[in-house]
Amino acid sequence: METWLEQHLPRLVAELSPCRTCPGANTERGMNLPGQKAVVDVLETLVAVLFPGCHGHAPVEAATGEDALRETLAGTALRLRDQVQRAFVYQCRFEKCRDCGDCREKAVAAASALLDALPAIREMLQEDIQAAYEGDPAARSTMEIVMSYPGLYAITVHRLAHTLYTAGVPLIPRVMSEYAHSRTGIDIHPGAQIGPGFFIDHGTGVVIGETCRIGRRVKLYQGVTLGALSFAKDASGNLVKGIKRHPDVEDRVIIYAGATILGGETVIGRDSVIGANVWLIHSVPAGSKVYNQEPQPFIRPSGSRTETA
């Protein structure tokens, strides 16, 4: 191996050099973006602020809790501003300054908006926790939901990421949402608008698209897809971005496991129930119950040699 390295390592370094040849490299003189782990670190700190003592190693000390919170928020604000500023600079370069502005001022405004929104986000999450407790007979306490339910973690991250998304921050909201996706199996685009009292039971395989609008007290089960029916293209064959592609779900709707609801013009009216494994590309009025016809399984008695329908 030593001989191979002596002969080939200079060539390999030259071909893989992050500073010369890799278009996706994040270098100080190139993109100069925050690393994924830096974004995740800020995210986890904000989650810990929203649920003090629940996602760390020990309870918060009552005597020093406010001092620790003050220090945490101050440090997190500066780190977040730095990350957001780098993201704005990158997007400005990527778009060749078509919408150029002062990236530092925009970063300060976006970071401040998220910090200012934390009390309202916590209040909304309390409704999410209560909805989970009321909607899951297996839940023994609200703290069980806070400390263990993947659906609550996913919506917590979403509410943080969505605040940055609405402030126009590029890249970072998607990094946050995809981190939650990797941890929970729940894929919520940061652009989705989701009302309070939202509960995802079990959760694995849920997909919620960018332009979804979801009302209050909505409940989803595992494997639900709120997706796009088709992707519009321009005259050059490129995907058209920024249009409504995903459905709207109004207040107090329940969608059972495996249901697929598609299309930007599809609206599920309030108080509706969508059954398991339903494929739906049309709107339904308020109070609807949508189910597939019950399948008729064939059961062969033990010891039978013939099959009859």
C-alpha cells in the first residue's frame, strides 16, 4: 500500500482537491457556508430551549435556569445570524445577484424573527402536545409525548424551520427539515403551513409537500402522502417553481394510514375522514367520509385441497 500511495496520492489529491476541482465543496474562500452539523447544533439548542431539561442529560437547575437561558439565547442568536448570513451570500452568488441586498441585515432580521417567534412557537407546540395526548390512547402522559414521540419532534423542527423559510432564508430550513426526516422518517417541507393541534400518530413514511396548507386539529397516521399530482414545465422543459402543487387540508380532518392525496387544487373539507390507502386527486366537501370498498379476502380452510372463490 505504501508503494501505491507514493505513486498515486499526488494525482488523487489533485483530482479531489476541494479548492480546485470540486463544484460542491464548501470552503472558506468558496461557498463559505455553515456545515450541516453547525446547523443541527443550533437546531438542537433551540429545541432544548422550547422543552427545557427534556432533551438533554439532566433537568434544568431552577436556581440558575434563567441565567443559563440568557447565555444560551445570546450565543445561539449570534451563531444563527452567522449561518443565515452565509446562506444568503451563497444564494445571492448562485442567483447571480438577481435579488441582491445586504446579506448581513437580512440575516439579522431573519434570526431576530425566529427568536421573537419562540414564545408563540412554544404555545403552538402545547396545542400539538395536547392533541397527541387526546388522540392517542396509548399515551400515558404529556411528558411521554414530549420526550419520545417522533411526530412531536418533527413538528417542532418544522415550526422552527418554517419561521426561517417565511423570512426568506435559503438552505438552512431545508437542512433542518431533512435532519428531522432522517431522525423520524417524517418528511415535512419547511414551506408547508400547518395549524396548531397537529398530530402525526406513529409517523413513519409521512410526506407533506412545500405548498400544503393544513388547518387546526388535523391528525395523520403513518404513510400519508400530501403530494403533487404533476410537475408543470416551462417552454424549455424546466420545472416551474413556486406554484401551488400540494393539497389543502382543512380543520379537524383525520387521514388514516397509507392515504395518498395529491394536487394543488385538491381541498379536503373540514371535519372529513379519509380512510386508509385511499388514492385521492379530487376535492371533497366538509364532513365527507372517504373509504375504499372493503376487500373480500379468500380464506382457504385448513386441509382443503381446492380453492373456490
